Amino acid sequence: MEEKPARVLVCGDVEGKLGALFNRVHSIQKKTGQFDLLLCVGEFFASTPEAEEEWQQYKSGAKKAPIHTYILGAGSQETAKKFPSADGCELADNITYLGRRGVFTGASGLQIAYVSGREAPREPAPAHCFGPKDLTALLDPLTGSSKFRGVDVLLTSQWPRGVWRYANNPEVNTKCCGSGAVAKLADKLKPRYHFAALEGAHYERLPYRNHVVLQENAQHVTRFIALATVNNPAKKKYLYAFNIIPMKTMEPSELVKQPQDVTENPYRRLAKDEETLKSGSGAGVEEEEPSPQFFFDLGGGDGHGGGRGRKRPPDGDRSARKRPRERPLPPGECWFCLASPQVEKHLVVSIGTHCYLALAKGGLNAGHVLILPIGHYRSTVELASEVLREMDEYKAALRSFYKSRGERCVLFERNYRSQHLQLQVVPVPPDRCPGAGLKEAFVAQAQEQQMELVEIPQHSDLKQIAPPGVPYFYVELDSGDKLFYRIQRNFPLQFGREVLASEAVLNIPTRADWKECRQSRAEEEAASARLRDAFRPYDFAWDE
């Protein structure tokens, strides 16, 4: 027999408008049928005479809530006197105060964890706040068990700090919104639904996963929903209705299904940043050093091509030539740091603010290029945010460029026995490998080498899958497919080239090793000049 889901309503700040809330609930139930319970987050009461008069009618029994209603405690000192006990109690017929913190299990088996009020600035916590002791008392009985998978619902009045990371932005001031303690609580409790209020805003975040892809077993996702105030003038959503089957009665395979729009966990990075700051090695957590800027004349005067273009200074002042502080070069000589005397500048095709494009030395074909950071980074997962953004711009530009020539686009990175990040970008004629052929070619070649290339979910973040220092091989196809292999032993250094040079793709097996494809300096200069001229209409860094 199929488990019957619980039908639940959730409300934001009521602020004493009981009549407006319950009239709305009554109207909903008349149209759609009876709900099992109503959960209220945020500030339930108000200190005005009108709100007090209305509350007395429910308290005396003259009026009755049309549904079992469960509320959180005070969010301010003014309303704290409405709650006679920190342990929870019935305040009126069908209206129950859950308590300062705890776990409530409904008749259906639904497990609801809750914390009332705001995060206390210090101990002991005032009546309308919670402190570390409250969170410990809530977490220890739940998370201490090896069988703990999470809770069905988490109710907090405050938003969790940083919940918007990796997702759609809310209409609130993110600089001062939310509690770090609530964020940690949500991360540890892994609720399937998390509701909050107090900000006067409605915000439904994209669902986020509670595991690290490829490193941890799959777990259910969390949906965070913030609700506005009852009867707010802007008509923002303050009631949310949903059906939910309790976690304990669900099949594990059903529970862990991942929706298409799932994102990374917004709290994992927050925790890492705090650990870094506590350890005293906080450089780069908030302030990331900019890469040096370079203004080579890619058009005339050096014999490397026609035209008069020059990279624009980042601040729009064409006379500016002052460089920001450079990232230190690694020990020894790096062939790809643009500040290094070893870099072969005649191969450069385009120079941005943080990245540059260069013809691949010994390329598979005439369109084979590298996207490289100007400063010294070993892999994509180590890139500063502004460098990563510009790298994505170059990816998009190259895809458009190749598409205009009727070619597909393959990108791959080998973060193994390499000193400087080189993102290889290779055009492939569509008739060579139509449809899913490119993906199949990489997977098949990996299987022959006893390696498993795993497909990465669409909204995944490579930094979550491969922390800095972890060796990996990564492929990105124009179909949207992303393939990943975590290198654990000796890895064939030319693997990416071998796949593309194979009979299944470009059918040029003799070009699998770049050393066998070397050209003279003059040939390289001519090839890079041709590519530079062809790419120019797509080069966002070019200024006529």
C-alpha cells in the first residue's frame, strides 16, 4: 500500500494578524481539502492593542484556529512575555508553542526540528534568542546516531547565513542577513525542507545537495523557503503548501533522487572559510590578488600579424599602464606565466585582464588553442573568482567561433604532473563524431585504460568535486556533458590528445604526442597570426 503523504501549510511572520491568517487558511481548505497542520515561523505575536484584543478571543475560546497550528517562540523582547515556558505548551485551542528548540514528530511520522528566536550575541541567551547550548542540545541526540540521515523539516525564524550562495539571489541585503549558527545547524541536520522568516521577503532557493559528488554517497536534497509577513502590502507570498512523505517510510532510491536544477551545498564553503580564518591562513578567502595586466601589441610593429589592436586597460583609461601586484612565480621557471621570460609570446592569440589565449604548441589541428591564466595557478579549482569568470568568457567566445566554422568544441584539462593550468580547446568537424560520439569516445578509451570517467551533474561545481591538490582529468563538451576522473595512480599524460587523435574522432593517430607535431618558429608565428585574425570578431578583449 502506498504511503499517504502529509499535507502541510507553512506561514511566515503573522505579527498578530490571526484573523487574516486563519480566514486565508479556511478559504484554502474549502477549495483543496483539509491540511494536517500549519507551521508558523518568525514572529507570531505583536505588541499592539489590536493584536492583543484579537489574541484574547482565541485564548478564551471565543474563536478557534481551523487547523492544528504549531508556532515558534518570540523573535523580540517585546513578545517574549507571550510564552510562559521555554519547553513549549498549548497557548489556545489548536495553537501550540513548540518550545525554544527541539524535535516534533507528527502523527504521520514526519520529523520536524525547530529553533525559536534569534541567535544570541552572548551567553546566557535572552528569552527571545537561542545560544550554542540550545543547538548542542538539539543536535547531539539526532546526529549522534550512525543511522541519522536528516530531518524532514527544519523551522527557524532567522535565515541561514549565505544560503543564496551558488543560487538565485534573494531580495534582501545579503551583507547583514542571516545567522551563521543557523547555517551550521542546517548543514548538520540536512532537512528536506527548511523554512524561515523575519526578513519580510519571499525567497525559494534552488534545491541543494547534501553530499559531495563522487566523494560521498548520494543523499536527499534540501529546499530552503523564506516567507513574507501575513497580509503584507507588496502581496509577497506568506503561505506555502506542500505534500511530503516522511523520510523514514521512503525507499532510499526515491529519497536521494536529484532534481535537474540542484546546486552545491551553500554552507560547505562557508565552513572552510571560517576554518581558514581561524587557522590564521586567511589570505585569499575574501581578498584575492588580481593577476598582472599585459599590453602586448598583437597587431603591428613586431612582425606577428596585421592590424592595430591592443588589449584595453581594465579601468577603461587607455593611457594607464600601471600593473597591480603580481602573484609570485613558482620556484624555477614556468613556461606559461605571462610574466615569465620563458613564455613563447609569439604563440599568443588574445590577452584578457586575467587570462590569455595561445596557439597550442604541436597542436592537433590549426584551431587547437590553450586558455591559460596570466598569473600562476596550477588548476581550475585554484582559480580566483574573477579569473574563472574570464576563463568562462573565453570558452563561450571559442564555442561561437568554432560554431561559425561548422565545428564542435572539446575542452579538457589534466591536473596531473603539470605546473601551470592549461585548458586545452580543440575544434572537431561534426561529421567526424556526430551526436554523443565524442562522449562515447572518451568513455570507451578510459575503459580500455581501466579508468572510469564519471559524468558530472549539470549544476555541479568542480571546486566541490576536486578540492585543491587533488589530481584529476576533466572534459567539457559542447553538448553540455562534463566528464571527470580522479587520478589515483599513473595516468597517461597524452590521454586527452590520444582520444581526439584516435580513429573514432579526428583519425590522426600520429599526432597524439605534441612532440611529434612540432613546427618551426616561422610556421608557429604564421599559424598564430592566421588564428588571431580569424578569431578577432569573437575576441571580447580586442579593441580596434
